[in-house]
Amino acid sequence: MFHATMRSAIDDARTLAQLDDLSRTIWQAHAAETVTDAEAQGLAEALHTRRSAVREAVAPVGIPLGRNDAVPAEAPPAGP
């Protein structure tokens, strides 16, 4: 039951923070011997796959790479 619940939670996770919490829960359950090595490993692999999908869906915020508009260009000399 734990395995099915965690699998569903992994599929429903939308943020990296949620996935981090799930990872912690899985390994705490493993330490308490609630899940076997194989089950914990399978869930960890599902987490890794989901984490990659979440990272790909994240849209960058701010100045695009390769642009340095945050620093104004030097003004040309004013005199002859």
C-alpha cells in the first residue's frame, strides 16, 4: 500500500520541493523497514524520472542567458 501511495504521489508532484519531501519519506520508510530495498530503489528511480520532467517544464525567469542588460553599456566619450 505504501508503494502504491508513493507512486501516485510521485506522479502528482509538481515541484522539486515536493519531490524532495517524497524522497525523504521513502528513505525514512526504508530505514524503518517499511519498504524493501527493491521497492525503495524503484521509487527512487521513478522520482529521478519525474524530477527530470519537472526540471524540463521549468521556464527560466529573468534575463536570458547570453544577454547582459543588467549592466548598462559604457557611454561614449563626450568630448573631442
